[in-house]
Amino acid sequence: MSSMAKSNRKKYAIVAVVAIVAVLAGIYFFVINPIFVMKPFIPKAALGEDIIADNVNWLVNELGAYKLHANPLTGETPQMEILITDTGEKFTSTTIGNMPSTNMGIPVEGPTPDIRIKVGKANFAELYNSADLLAKAIAMQKEGKVQIELLKGMDVLAAKGYQAIYSQLNG
């Protein structure tokens, strides 16, 4: 083989490696851990005696639900269940187009939740009224006041962008 052919092979190999790295970086930064997404403005509703869907929606948005997206392989939308442990109230938050939408209850049809966030009513209020929500969420999770259950496999969670929220909540 001539030295020119060897030189061309090296150039193609370098181009191939750079292309693979670029594709993998794109998958990481746009699918697994989307960092270029703008957080939508969701007004903070007053927290009254009862927790309402608007309270939960604001909270999950602040925690990064806006970074979630449909699974690119299946099209399944990301869905979180928020369980208020001492009252048994359940809320479902679904993110479509980087905008979370929360309803009271669990839908009868449609996808099942990917994760479940469990928190007591008083701890929800403490987190909701915190000046530094993210730092408070991290501390409360370490203290066991907020629990996160993974209901789907890591491959599904990564494909929907949950890595971004996980990274934030685990410092």
C-alpha cells in the first residue's frame, strides 16, 4: 500500500472518530441531559390549606420538568406522579413541548408514571416556600423528607431527559 493511501486512511479514521464523538455529544446534550432548554414562566400560585395542581406544576417546573421530552424511540411522554404521603393525594405531571402540565389524580388511560415523588404536606409547603428551592430539595431528599422512586428503567428515564433533573438533585 502506498504512503498516500495510508495517509488517506488515517484522515478518514480521524474524520470518523470526530463524527462519532459529535453524534455522541449531541445525543448527550440534546436527549439525555438537555442543557439548552429555556425554562418556561409558570406563575407561583398561593399555597393555601390544600395543595392544588397549580402548586405542584410550579414546583416540578422549578425542579426541571421543563427539560423532559418524549422518548425519541417510542414517542412516550414523560410523566411524574407526585404523592402527598399524609393525605394520599396524587398529582400527575406530564411534560409536552418543554411545558409541564399537572392534574390531580392519576389518568386511567395513557402512559404510566416514570417516577414518583413522595412528600408530606408540611414538607411540600416548606419546599414550596423555600428561598432556594433546589438547595432545599437536595437537603430534604438527603434527610428522607422527599423521596424519589424510579418506576421505569434507566434507559427509558435517560431517553426522556430525567438525567438533567437527577444531576441537579444530586449536586
